[in-house]
Amino acid sequence: MAMPQNLSERQVLETKFRNSRAHLLSVVLFTAINIILLITNSDVYFLFSACIPYILVGAGMYAGGKCPPEYYEGDLETLQAAVPAAFTVMLVIAVMIVSLYLLSWIFSKKNRTGWLIFALIIFALDTVGMLFLVGIQLENIVDIAFHIWVIISLVMGVTACRKLKKLPPEEPMVTEGETVVAGTDDESEDLI
């Protein structure tokens, strides 16, 4: 996305930081939606989400006997040996992971770099886990590309946040016909 030429360095960095946080919120929302769709046995999957929570819930559903019977064809012993608690445990772990992303989004609001770095780390681990568990296949190339895009966005957000902290405070804007009078708590007075 191209930015207008007349923006200050601070505005450009703030925009990059806001975009990074928006992408993080998208990950939270789409991951939650994907988990709900999985639980309701929908065949819809949205990109732009974390993979590990989704895989955990899917594994929990299978181990807990929550999948449709056709998933267990030829392996009825697995269905009979299902442990209902497996689904609950995996769902709780997945919700905790998604909550970590949400907390990172909430607490990174006031230019707190650490929370954005934390989100970057857990999303990078999610990407490594996805590559390890699913592998690189033609049907998940787009998902891998989205993971890379989110990682790049988070890195840009972290670097923008760090640069923002190093910038000197912004000087108040003074327009023609106005002056800042000392001792009036930054109130401006017209000279007309």
C-alpha cells in the first residue's frame, strides 16, 4: 500500500504500526471463526489465521469422537476408544493460544513493542508448526504466503514502534495568525 508523499516520518511509522496491529486482530478473528466453523463441521476455512489452534481442535475432535462417523470408517475401534475429554483439553489450549494473540493486540496499543514481539514469536512458531505438521503442499501454499505476510507485517510494526520511540516529541503545529503564548498550557491565541 503506497503512502501519500506529504506524510511526516512519524505519521508513516504510526500507519505501519496501526496496520501491523490490524493484521494481528485479523489473525485473532479469523482463527476464532475457523475454530467455530470446525466445531460445527463446516467445510469452510478462512486464510489469515493461526494454524496450530485449528489443528489442535481438529485433533481433539477426532480423539474425542466428535467428528462425523465417516471420518472413522474402517477404524471403529478408534471411535469406540474416543476420550471425550480430549476435545475439551485441546479446545481449551487452542482458546488460550488465541487469547495470547488477543492480549498482544490489546496491550500493544500504546506503542508497547514487547507485546508485538511476543505476537511475532508465537506466530512464527505457529508457522514453523504448520510447516512441520502439514508440510509444503500445493493446497496450502496460499496459507503459507499469508503466514509470511503476517510475519513481515509484525516485523514492520515492531521496527516502526522502535523508531517511533526514538523520534523526538512532536512540536506543536503553529499556523499563520496564531502563536503559542508561554505559560498558557499550550493554548493558542489569535493575533488578529
